[in-house]
Amino acid sequence: MKPESQNIEYKEIWKDEYLKVLVAFANAQGGTLVLGVKDNGDMVGIDTSLKLMEEIPNKANNILGITPILNRYNSQQKEIIEITVAPQTTPISYKGHYYVRSGATVQELKGSNLQQFLLAKANVTWDEIICEKASVDNFDINTINKFKNLAAERLPEISRINSVESLLSKLRLTSKGAFSNAAVL
């Protein structure tokens, strides 16, 4: 058997906590969890394969909202189960925690890594997010005028815009009248 990697994880038995492995695959590039195999690739088999063939898809669907593909194989007189998870376009969590696969490990995302992950899954950058507390009073008119002078050669129409709101809207730094993080910067 291939060694554990970004897309392959081995477990001797099933434990519900391994749902986080499925989440990590779903949040990364997808992958396969193989039950009945030691970490070193030695097959030990799994005795409850028929029960698990029903139990695991139900848990994955009800708890995680994903549908893995399960296959049961008989190899070397031992049954193994392959649980394959496709990469998901939306973030998947387990008990409110987000995990990704990194090499042969499952990593919980926290802090700025979690923020970046969620923004990427939403196909949004930090610059585009609305800065809820920003108002036109946050902008220095002298800085705006300097910008307009510097930009006049490349964007002559900008020099004719008189209001901060209109200027930032023209530069696509607003959304529904609210200022983005990029506008505030």
C-alpha cells in the first residue's frame, strides 16, 4: 500500500472522531480514508464492515452535510473499507471546528488561517469586505486630493469627481453605499 499522504489516511478501526479526517479532505483536495489498515500500510481488516457501510455515509451526511463514496474490498482474506471524499466548494465543519489536510496530518484552522480559509471558500478577499464602522468622515480630504493629482495622468476623469463617495464608488471601493476595507486603507 502507498504511504499516508495528503490524500490518503489509514485507520485500523472506525471512530466517530474520524469524521474530522473526512472534513479535512473535504476542505482540501479531497482524499481517501482507508479502514482496516495500520499507519504503516499493514492490513488488519475490519470486522464490522457491513454495519459501517451504512453507518458512515449516514453520519457524514447528517453531521457534515457531505456524501462520501464507500467501497468495501476483500484483500488478503481481510475486509477493508475505502471512504473517498471529494473536495467541497463550501467550508465544512465538525462540531463547529474547521480542519484541512496538510501532508499526512489533519490540522485545525484557527485565527487568521481560519479567516483566510473562510474568505477563500467564499471567493472574497479581505480588501472587498465592508468596513461596517467606516464613514466619509474617516477619509482625509488632503490625501484624497493628492491621490487625484497623482492619478490624473492615468485616469483623467477622476480629477473631475468632487465627492469622496463618488470617487470611491468609481474606483469600486464601495458596495451599496458602504466602504470596503481597501477604501479605508
